[in-house]
Amino acid sequence: MELADFERLLGVWSKPVKNEVEKGAIRKFADAIGDPNPLYHDETYAAQSRFGRLVAPPTFSRTFDYGVIPGLEMPTEGLIHGEMSYTYHKPILAGDVLYASFALTDVKERAGKLGRMILLVFTYKVENEAGEIVQEAKSTVIYRPEGGGAK
Amino acid sequence: MTAKRYQPGDHLTPLTKPPVTKIQLVKYSGASGDFNPIHTVEEFAKEAGLGGVIAHGMLTMGFVAQMLTDEIGEQGDLLSFGVRFVDMVRPGDIITCDGVVQEVKEEEGYQVVTCDVWAQKSPGDVRVVQGTATFRKPLA
């Protein structure tokens, strides 16, 4: 895809996808990071905390399915993850049923030292069953159409 | 118990992680669903010109998140957290996360703390992730 193809997709949101937050998925995710926080691992401990259930670590929403933007074909090579940011509105807890969607919200082309780069900004949204916003995230991905680099 | 009062210039409690391992990258791929082979398949990563597998940027961000949630404690909340990925992390690298308080406000019984955060790798002490975070902790 070229700049103009990405530009046509600006602001087109994926259809929200239902994601169920599983305690096993939280434990595995925390385990991969090597984070022993009992709120992520120990149900009895979490039950006595103000959260009442196992809590998801701050970057856990990376694991969600955000659906498909119709017409978007992301290259699988030549991508670099440039930036990631989160705004947290509510905690994500084991057992939550959440709806996740995303859109391409900005695209720019730059001439870099290593060739042409396309900067893609994706905005991610996670809502609960009541339609309340739980978390928002923004990810900047650098795509070098001529290849090179890695995610 | 009196909660710690943050002041601009205060360091957060740094977190040094055990060396990143290839097994960890396989585990993070599985746990996160990011199966890009540059993180797990040595031949693929070499062909891509990387000289070998590299860690997911999001794994290092997860380390910084661990430092933050340890700092914040169970009564506090992380409000926002963002980073730029500035250098690559490879198996064997030892990552240390750190942060410095930039601004402190008081709001409705909470102190709201904004800080610069980063992760650096050893050897070399090169910053690999650089960002900011805002959290709140009860004043009492």
C-alpha cells in the first residue's frame, strides 16, 4: 500500500470485537514479562484487594483482537514500532467482557536517511459492555516501503 | 501510614530485570500474539539485516510498566503511559527501568505525579525506551 491508499482509510474504524479477559491469559502475559505482582497471579490475593479479581498489567490490551479495517493491508516486513501510548480510564479485570476496535488516524510520508518512510498512527479503543471507555491507545508504526528495519 | 510525598526531581525506585532470554521472547510472542519472526527465528532476523533476534519493543515497555505499578502500589492508579522505542534490545541485554518526577499536583485526596520514564540496556547504558507516565496515589 502507498501513501494515498492509507490516506483513503483515515478515520475508518474496525467493527468492535468482543474480547473476554481470561485469567490464564493475564498470568501468561505477566509471566512472559517476568512480573510477579500477586494481583496478576493470585486469585485469593486479588479477591481481597480493591479490585476483587485478577488485574491485567498496563500493556495487556496488546493481546486483544481489534478487528479488521476494511481495505487495510498491512505489510508484514519493513515495519518498526516507533511509539506506543495509553490512556487508562478503568482497570481491566479477569472476567471482563470488552469491545475493542481501531482506526488509522494519521498518516505522513517522510524522507529519512535510510529512504522513504510512511508513519502510520493507529488509535485503539477498548469499551466495556455498558459502552464506557476503559482504555485508549495510540501506536505509531514506521513503514519503509523500500524495505529494511524490523518491528 | 503517611504516604510518600513526591517532589519534582525525585527518582522512582529503579527496576533491573534479569537478562532477556530467547525463551522469554518466545513466551512473549505467545502471550501477546505478536508472532513476527524477527523476535524468535534467528535465520529470519539475520536475513532481515538485524544480525539476530531482537526483543519486542512492547516487552521492554512491559518492564517499564512493572516499575511503574511497583512504584504506584495497589491503592494508586496509572492514568497515562507512553514511550518511544529508541533502540533495539537483544537476548543477553540487562534492562534497567528508571524515572524522574517532573510535576506533582494535588487533586481530591490524591497526589497526581507526572514523570519521565525510561529503560536502558547494559552493557553500554544506552536508552532503549523513553517516555512519560502520569499516576495518582492517595495522599493518606
